Amino acid sequence: MTEILFFFEVVLAGMLAGTMYSLVALGFVLIYKASATFNFAQGAMVFFAVLSFVGFMELGLPFALAFVVTVFLMIAVGYATERLVLEPLMSQSEDTMLMATIGLAFVLQGLAQAVWGVEVRRLDLGIGDFPIPWVAENLGLFVSALDVAAGVVAAVLIVILALLFRFTKMGLGLRAVADDPGAAASIGIPLKTIMLMVWSAAGIVALVAGMLWGARAGVQFALVDLALKALPVLIIGGFSSIPGAIVGGLIIGVVEKTLEVYVGPFFGGGIEGWAPYVLAIFFLLWRPEGLFGEKIIRRV
Amino acid sequence: MSMRRTLRDMMAVSAIVCAAIVSAALPERAAAEETQYFPIASSRVGPYSAMGTGYYGAQIDYLNYVNMNGGVNGVMLTWQECETEYNAVKTVECYQRLFEYNGQKMVVFDTLGTPGAYAVINRMAEDEVVLAQYGYGRTDAADGSVWPWVFNAAGHYWDQIAVKMRFMAEQEGGVENMRGKKIVHMHIDSAFGREPLPAMRAIAEEWGVEIVEIAVPPPGLEQQSQWLQVRRERPDWVTFWGAGSGMNSTGMTNAARIGFPRERLIYVTFGAAEEDMYPAGDSATGTYAMANALPGKQFPLVQAIEEQVYGAGEGNLADESRIGSVYWNRGLGAAVMWIEALKNAQEMHDKVGQAVTGAEFRAGYEALNMTPERLEELGIGGMVAPFDLSCAKHNGARAFAMMQWDGEKFVQVTDWLPPLDPDAIRTLIEDSAAKFAAENGITPRDCS
């Protein structure tokens, strides 16, 4: 195996891992776009959604039906969140909302474990996490079919969400709410409906991300930590940009993998845990709004 | 008039209630004199929940079983649980919360994790509490002259890595064939992950083996770059020192991704449970894993607990199919040692039928002599390796069994194996403990 080929494989692995991070980051972006709130509970939503999905399958529901039931469950979670958490705090500061989402994260984590138990579950999506034989034999690259599937799913989700926000009334309403909730409400945009739809969409994205991560690493509590992986992605891509989540994910994936392989050994390894945050700090200094985020202009 | 009657009625009712409370409290108090309290610092939620529910579930099941059979010479066992989430800070919090219960001090503490053990280890002597590290924790605590209150009854990581390397050597046809071989030690980036390195490096140097250390940042769900390094290094063996089923199962799926044979991959005891294997599916098949307590329901004690405790609906596991699993049997082994230590302590201090103090319990634990015959009597013959402890020797069983995952269950592939050169490991332990004692102004006790 030549060194150049190996480097190419490292970069490719980083890009594919990055799309997995992007899937989680997308949920954050949706909610931030609507309410300028960093939803700390997104990782817990991933865990809650996929654990419920597997739980429904264990109860005997077939795959497709379990998926549909979980989608409705996530819509119910979105509704409950809107009614019990967001509505009472509607006029509160962003800090208050952040604290509320931290609380929500703990509630969802505890609820999921209380209802479905704490055992680690296996999730088989029918996509093997093995190297694609043709690619391995002809190109000498070990690329997992599951990673490629994740990339395709991420791309499809982005297209759907981008079209949704650009060409539908809901998207227009959401952009108006994000700009100025008071003005949006005064011209008749239903704030509650918009928030419900956004939280539901974030819940469905969390389910998809959880299914792909669960297929790779098992359905288990550690999935809540994915939120921490999404944070540098958001800082780099921009908290309010859907394409930014993807580009940020790709950058983080490639940077962390190449640094781990080529620089990590000089530091005792394991640097990919913190290297993305170092990169994120540089971005905060250089471009605080991220690559695709809206420039923040404040009057002083 | 009516007010006076009301007052009189109230006083009468109060007197009856007080009498009831006092009469209820009296037998409670009498019973309290014949109880022995055990703390359960469990980790039932969070990333290590599979481990905690099985291990601590078995401990509670065994305590229940002992009580159902009359206690320990009539002393009934009590316990209180505190959730640590496998977090060192919360472990300290639980240590303080569990320290005393119903006026009785705890005599033993079991963190089921190296980070938690390191967090409380320096309090043991002062608090007179035994730290029963059952196959985890600080390795040089096996030197009882420096660490009188800490034990490694189910072996420690230095012996474990030495047994792993012995197994590799046997697979390669002898130690002489190990020269020039390359072993990747892939580990979680923590004290636990690095714990075996001193012994591993020493053996590797002696055998002429190259060690490549690759760290995985927690929680370890993302290991692509680490396994790409494995692909480039082309090692002969990989020792995997992971924590949590997420990291452990991801290790096997990533090995499969790069085509690394699972028959060359050996997991540490804390990655050697069914819950670590299931999520990896077919990728897990062929993986080796070390055991300090073998799984299975063939052991009479396991069957008795299932019949008596679970039969009475008092079982602790939510999923009864986990009875006899790796973590459950390991927890059972740990709890059996507690009760054996309690029996020893009662007999050694003429306190049969009475509760013992921390110092007495420590002496009882140090007097453990788990011969094959005694293990058979207890109903766990073959489940754990026989061992005995002494003043200086706090490492119990210095042997581990190798298991292999066949896709559905673990299959035992070796008998209980000790390190090839146990004396060399013991020397490393004594050197490390002596260094710690010198640095901390500890005068080792005389064990001669």
C-alpha cells in the first residue's frame, strides 16, 4: 500500500465520518434557525429516537411500521417540548432557553432508559459495515458500505431540507420567525405551529442519524455524546446554515482523521477528541459566524 | 366540653401511635444489632450501564440469597445503593453518601472501575474500609505491605496482559517465535487504558516484540483513524483495552472494515461481555476475550439463585436472560468474596453471629483461601480461579481464562492460565509500590 493511497484513504474516511457528524449537526441547525437556541438536547434526542425505534421493533413491529411509529413519537416529543418548555419561555433570553434544553436532555435520557431499559441493542439496517468488495479489490481502498449509505442519506436530507426552507410557506415563515419573532407573529405567522414543525423535523433528523450511528456502534447511551462531536461542526459551518453543517462536518472529519494519523503519534495519540475544538477556536477568532452563518451585526 | 373531649381523643390517639412506633422500632433495633451493611455504588445508567446492571445486580441477588438462607451465622445483610454513572466525581459522592447506614459504617467498597478506584483509594486506610478491586483498579495495590486496605482478588491488569502475551506466544508456537512480532495495544485514552503498559513493555523488551500504542478518545464510537493506523502497521496481534460496549463493539466492526482477523484480536476483561459482542453482530465472531469469571448457568450457585431469588420474584435483573452472563457472574464472584470475608472475620474475632468492623473485615478478606474444594462447596467451582491472599500478597487469582466469541456465546478455549513468569510481574508490582510508598512517606508494614 503506497503512502499516497493511504493518505487518500485517510481523507476519504474523514469525509465519510464527517457526513455522520453532519447528520447530527443538522438537527441543531434546524432549531437554531427557528429560535436562535442551541438545542443541547439534540444528542439525547438521537438516543431517545433510535432507542424507541429499536424498542418498537422488539415489541414485534416490523421495520417500516416501527419507523413510522417513531416518527410520530418524535412529533409528539416536539409537541410536548413546544407546549411545556418553549411556550412558557417564549420571551426569555437565549441563555434561559439553553438551560431549558440542557434540562430537556436529561429528561429525555432518563425517560428513554426508564422506558426501554439500559441494555445495548444491535440494529441491523441490512447495510453491511464491511468494505465494498469491488472498491477493495480494484482500488485497494477499504470503504464501508454503511459509510457510503450515510453519505447518501445526508445528501438526500440536505436537499429535502433546503427545498423545504427555500420554496415552502413553512420555510418562509421559519425564516421570518428567526429574523424577528414579534414581527412575524404580528403579520399572522403561527409561531407555535412553526416551532412544532421545526422540533418535529429535528426529531426525525435525530431518528435518521441515530439509526445510522446505532447500526455502526450499537444502540446505546454513548450516542448522547454525539452532540459534542456536532459542536465544532456547527462553529465552523455556521449555526444557521444547512449546507454549513455538511461542509463543517467534512472539514472536521478530514482534519481530525489526518491529524490523528499523522500528528497523533507525536502526542501519544487520541488527539482527535480535542483537535476539532482547537480548529473551532481558530474559526471563532477568524469568522465567529462560521463559513455559512449569517453575519451578526449588533448595535452598540 | 367537646373541645376537652377532642383533646383527650387526640392524646389517646397519639399515645397509641407512639406505642405502635416504639414497638415497631424495638425489634428493628434488635435486628439492627445483627445486620451487616454493604454499600452498592452501582452504575446502572450511562454508557457503562450494561456492566453495572449485571455486576451490581448479581451482588444484590447474592445478598438476597444469603438472607433467604438465614444470613451469615444469623447476621442479616443490608445494603444501600447509590448511582455513580461510572463517574469518578460521583463515585466519591456515593462513597460519602454510602459511608454510614442505620448507624453502621460500611466495611467494603467496590467501584467496578479504575477511575473510581483511583478517586477513593487514598481514603481507605483512614476510613478503615476495604477497597475490593475485583479485576480492575490500581495494580500495585497487590502489594499488601504498602496497600493494606486494597485488594485485587480477581487478578489485575499486569497479570492479565502477561497472560494475553502468553496466549499469543502459545499460538505462535512458543516465546522464541515472538521475536520480531508486532503488537498494537489499542486503548481508551485514560488511566485504565494505559494501566497494563509497564508490564507489557517489560515483557515485550524481554521477548523482542515491538509494541505500538494507539489511543482512542472516549467514548470511542469513532475509531476509523486508529484502525487505519492498524492497517498501515500490519500488526500480528491487537490487544484491545476498551471501556463501554460502544467502544468495544465499534472496535470489532472497525477491525472487520479493514479486514483485520478477529482471531488476532484480544479484548480485556472489561470488553469481554456478551453486551460488548452483540452490537457488533457478525464482526464479533472469532474475537478472543479474557475472563476472570466464566459465564454460564452450569454453576450450582447460579442455579440456586435463579430458583430461589428469581423464583420468589426478588431478582434484581430486569432481564432474567442475563443470569449467568459474564458481568452477572463476575458480580456474583465479587459478592461471594465479601461474604466469605465476613465469615472469616466473625470467626477470627470471636464474633460469630455479630456484625464486624472495617478492621475485622479487612483481616477476614486478607485471610481468604479459595481452594478448588471451597469454591465447589460454594457452588462456583470452575467459575473463578482458585486463590489465596496474605499480608503481602493482595493479588488473588493470578490466572485468567481465554474465551472466544462464536457468534452467539463465549466458548472457553483455555484453562486458567497464569503468566509465564509470575515472579517478574510481582517484582514490577513491588517496585512500583515501593516507589509510591517512598514518594508518599508511607512505611510499609512488616509482612515477614
